[in-house]
Amino acid sequence: MSSTLFDVAEDDRRERSWQAGPVRVRVTLPSARPGARERKEPLTTERIVDAAFALMARDGYDSVSMRSLARELDTGPASLYAHVANKDELDQYVIDRISALLELPEPDPGRWQEQLKDVLRETLQLYRDHPGAARAAMGMIPTMEGGLRAADGIMAICLAGGTAPQAAAWFCDLAAAYVGATAYEESIWTSRENSTPAGEEPDHPAIDEQLRQLMEAVADRFPTLSRYSAEMTAGDGDDRFEFGLDVLVSGLAAVSERYR
């Protein structure tokens, strides 16, 4: 009596059958490929940018490179270049993503100054919500749709308030630098050991008290700082940011006519 062996692949299992005369025995064996992975999700620009945001939030902006992104996505660096040319272009995608989240109001001539402040406040919050993104904006001119949309919206608000076009155009650059620098500085404060260990939010009241004591201790050399030490250390980061917004927006209104 002869027997015949049959192998039938079915999904991730393998069925092995023996035929011996009128009797057929079937046994389902484990996968023929132990440890076989599920099919990888296709690599896309969107996934690469997602990975960049995750890396920045976890390890900081400087941790992001094409090589580290490749490791994060379980692929080779060469695969990334089909979607993102280099780190500079990746920064463009990061800012494009941030800018696309920005809500831009319909310009209102009666509220244009407050509208500008609202947009800049929201931009700062988006940077805070996405650590590392502000660093990506430094020394870079946004050229993708999201960044162009944001600049167009800010320019339109300025013009609705009667701002000279040249002043409005330069304000776009000035405002972006101010908000980006504020967010980037905040991230540096957190990364350093100050009143708290590196990585923890600084204890600003404690830092302010140290500064007041320092200024009072050098009163003979720096009498003005010592006299106004309370004013020099007053307010938190949000208070100072709001002061900057007042200076920028009120200053824009004040100097606009010089640039017609």
C-alpha cells in the first residue's frame, strides 16, 4: 500500500496530508515562516513626517535625521529619499503641518489687531503642543502650502487694518521670528538644568527670586537693575509674550505710514 504526501499553503498556515489507500490524514502545521512579520504599512511622506514629530517630542529636534527616521520606520535611509529629499525639506514638511493646523479668521477691519494677536497666540500654542517644531522653523522660509497659507492670512489681516503693504509684508517675517524664538527658547529652558532637573518644567518663581537676590547684591555696580529688580523679574512667560504682542502690533500700526 503506497502513501502520498501533499502540502497545501493556506494563509499563514500549512496543511500537510498523507494519503494511504482509502485513508487520508490531515495535519495543520505552524507557519512555515516562523516569526514572519505582518505586511509593512507602505512608506509615505505623511508617515515620515509623523515619525519626525514623534522623534522630536521624545528625544528633541537634534535627534531627527534621515538615519534615525529610517530606524523609527524600520526601513533603510535610501527608502526615505524617494519621499523626502533631505533634512531641510523635512523641516518644510514639519512647518507645513503646523501651519495647516492654524485657524485663520476672515479679516475684520474693526478687530484686526486682536485678530493678529490671536493668530500669533495660536501659533505659539501649536509649537508648544509639538516640541521641536519651532526649531525646524528657525532660519527657514516656508514654501509649502501650509506656510504660504499662514503668511497670506496674516498679510490679509494687516491689510484689512489699513497697514501699508510693505509694513504688512515685513511684519509677517517679524511675527514668525518672534513666536518661533519664544517657543524655541522655552524648549531650551526645559532641556537645561535650572531650578529643576533637565527635562522638567523650570520653577520660574524660584529663578526670579535668585535673580532679585543677585541684582540686590550688586547694587553698588548696577544701581538701576537693583532699584527695579521687582519689575525686571515680574510676570511669567505668557505675560512677557503678551507684552511682545502689544509692542509688535501697536508698533506696526504706529510705523505703517512710514512705509507707504
